[in-house]
Amino acid sequence: MKLSRLMIENFRNFEDVAINLSNKNVVFGMNDVGKTNLLCSLRCLLDRKIRSDGFSESDYYHRDTSNVIKISLEVDLTDRQTDRDSQHIISKVGGSRDSSELNRFYFQVIGTFDHSEALGVPELFWGNNLDSMHKIPQNGSFSDIDRLFNIIYVDPTIDLDYVFSKNRKKLFDQKKLTNEDIVISQEISDLTFEMNRKISSMEVMRNFQKGLTDEYHQLKKEDITIELQSEMAIKGFFSDIHPYIKREGDNALYPTSGDGRKKILAYSLLNYLTKEYDSDRITIYLIEEPENSLHRSMQVALSKQLFDYSVYGYFILSTHSSELLYEMDEASLVRIYSQNKTDCKSYMYNVPEQFKSIKKELNESLTTALFSDRVLLIEGPSEKALFEKILSIVSPIYELEGGYLLLVDGIKFKPYFDILKELEILPIIKTDNDLKAKRGDIKSFDTIGFNRCLNIIGKKNLEAITIDYSSKDENGKLIWLISDKERMVFDKKRELYEFNGACIREFEKNNIFISKVDLENDLFEVIPEKLTNVFGDNPVDTLQDKKLLNMLKLIDNLNDEECYKIFNHDRFKALKRLVES
């Protein structure tokens, strides 16, 4: 089984959205855009405890109760021949699945508002055609859908004591006691009785019990006495069991203190319960902002659990943390954002095969950008250092306003560009007008800078160009002069830029900005005096040698006026685009 699509109509801040899902889903967006509401929509469909409360007036979009709430989950059963969960669904839904569509199946809740009850009454349906759904058999608040799905909602403040106490009876079910356990249990009961007898014999206890009984009789004449007993004697010893920490080589027991430790232990307990008690149902985890109270290293560890551990076969996770996405692979990225109305965009993310070895680094770069509205993709650390300096002067809160600089560091622009664009995050590119000599033909050069940009917008590449930097010596022998090559390549780059104005305009419409030559020459066009003052003769050559080191030297010498001058120049439109709201 594969979670395929979630459709929400007229529920809270969602008027009408359809979200593509996978079995592992990451939901992100700014605060108050509807991440919690999205998780709640699935709980209204699949969680009996939530569904039984019905829909309140405030659950309806703009409180308009004239329209019904409709929440539909589509699952893909293409793997029904081999997958246990798909087969489980098919066996439970029976005749509600016909032969017209075998690969898809839908679960749906419809909430029609009953004004006499001041409540939206949920009705459950399933079927493989949204236009002709079958009502799901129901017995009171319990439905056949509840035999299929187990929803585990994990809120940001998950409480270990609550989870443990809530599940104590299930964990220590008396019916599961072995004969040996029963014998031990009776021995513990006898010991408990003897312990309480000993406690009651203590003078301090006798005095307190008598004093308390006397005070009671002053208020109510009644033939009773007050006695103090251990709870174990009354409720059984299982009722007084709590988890403690025991360190290796240390016999002492320590309370499970610390919010982070308690949270990890609570997750461990939920995982244990799922494996031991709900293996006959399809468990879907709905996890809300688990990063709360967790140190960064524990967030990374939890990321590995979520994306690698088989217990988490199906989950929807809402988060503000990029660390939780370090191990991300084969996940649907769901961005919720609000302009005129709340909208959702999703993108199925797979780590490209060529990047598997550096998955963490790739994910770290990408996932931080996912929490922004506009992202400027740049090639290397020297660009990043320069742009951070300029933005610190011109727009020091650009990150708070949704901007982000993403260093691709040799990784191709296109994967980032496509993901961001699909999620309605504005991708911006600043790149060099690179030429690269072909192997085996030193006079032929690929226009890799232009072609990089053309590839991103789906246009045909430019043909390779010829640069003949050969000459003949006094003996007529053919020679190749590197100095001539550098000059001719430089001239050819400028020529390419001037003669491809239509391409340039098309690039800029797509927020792609290519240099006439490269970053260093762009700078020289804007602030030639400063570069000459800092680096002397041939400042561009100097700046391109030990690029980052020399760029840092330049940055140290840039004043505010020069930063604004760079920012406002046509060669650096990308920066202005980044800070535009």
C-alpha cells in the first residue's frame, strides 16, 4: 500500500486542496498556516477518538456550515499481489471494491452540519470511485475503518508519564501472566500485605492515623478509622511501576528526567506498543514538531529512525527543523503557505543516485532552504561570502523576511531549482558564463554556462564554439599561446553574452542571471577603483587566484556605499530579486 493523495474540502483553513502523498511525508511552512489542521484532517477520518466528537462550527471553512466538510484519502494498491497491507485492505472492504479500478481505493469522511444538534455529524465512506462510494458499516462510534487503521498522534509536548500510565493495563495485562508469573505475583501480594502491616505498626504512622481519625470524628460522627496504605496493596503492584534509568556499571536508579530523554523514551514506548499490540492494523504516525526539547544531535538520530526504521512505515511529520530531514529519502515534501488563501504544494523527493554517498550534505543544504520563500542559488563560497556582506548592509533581516542563500558547491543547480519551484519557493540563480574545452579538440569549447541555464528552463543547448588561439613561429611551426587563449576566451564570453540577448531575457524571466564573464569581472565593472586599490594591477586575476581568501580580503575593505552600489547594479539583479517581497 502507498498513501497517494489527501483531499480536504471546507475544513478549517482549507477551502479545497489536494495533496500528493507518499508513505513518508514532511509538512512544513510558517507558523499558523495550517500544519496542525492538516494532521487533524486525517485524524477526523481515521482516528475514532477524534471522529466521535463530530465537527464543531469552527471546523468549517470560514464557519460556513452550508457546505459539507469532505476529507478523502486515496491509497494505491498496485502492489496488492505482494504487500500485506494492501491485501489487508482488500480483505476488509469486500464488495466495496469493484473491478472498474483495482489500483486505487478511497476512504472518506463527510461532515454535514446538523443545526438542531449544533454539530457536524461525520459519515464514513469507502470505495474505488469517488462518485459512487459505499457507506462504511458502523457500530456506535466504532467503524470497520477502525479495524484497518491505527493512528498514533504524537504532539510536540508528548508526555512520557501520560503515555506510560495510559497504556499500563495493556502492557501488563493479567491475562498474559504465565504460571510462573502468577506464583511470583502472589508472592509479591503477600510481601505487600506484610509491608503495609509493618508500616502501620510504626509509631509515627499510628500517631498520625489516630490524630487524623480524631479530626474526622470532630466533623462527622461515624464508626470508622483512617488507615494509610501503600497503593500497591489496593491497586496491585503494576499500578506503581514507573520507568527509571540504570547506567551500565551502576546499580543506582535515576529518574527519567529531562524533556529530551523523556521524549525519546516516549517514542520508544509508542514503537514498542505498535510492534507488540497493533501489528494486525496499518499504523500511521502523525508527528507534530518532534524537534521541541530535543538537542540537535538527537534530532539527527530521530531523523535516521524515521526514514530507516521499519516501524515508521507510514508517517506525516510537521516540522520547522532541517536536522530532522538529514536522512530524508523517498519522502513527499508538502509545503503549506498562505497568500490569498491557504494552499499546498507537494514534491516527491528522492536523493539522486549520484548523490547517495553525500546524502546528508545534500539534504542539509536543501532542507534549510525549504523553510524560506526565496532562495538564491550560488556556485561557491566566495560568492556566498560577498553576498552575505552586501546583504548585511543593504537588507540585514533578509532571512527573517524569507530569503536564503544556498551554496550548491559543485552540485548541479537543476535538482535544487526544480524542487524549489515545484514547492512554490522562488528559486533564483546567479552563475558564471563558463566555457569548457572539449577533450581531443583544443580549439572547440562547450558553452557550459549558457547550456546550464538553458537546461534548467528546458531549452535546446547552444552548439560548441571554436576559439583558435594558435599561431606560427618564425619557422612556421604551429604553437599555442596560453596568454592568447585567456584573452580570446574572455572576448568570446562577452561576445556570447551580447549576441544572445533573447536567451538572457528568457533567463531573467525565470530568475536566472548569468554573468557577462564571471563574478570577478562583474565586480570590476561595478567597483574598479576599489579592486585596484586592494589588489593593485590585474585585480581580477588576483581575485580569481585563491578566490575565497582574496574575496574575504576585499570584503574587509568594502564600505556601505560600495555595497549599495553593487546591490543596485544590473550585474547583480539576483541580489535585488532575493530581497523583493
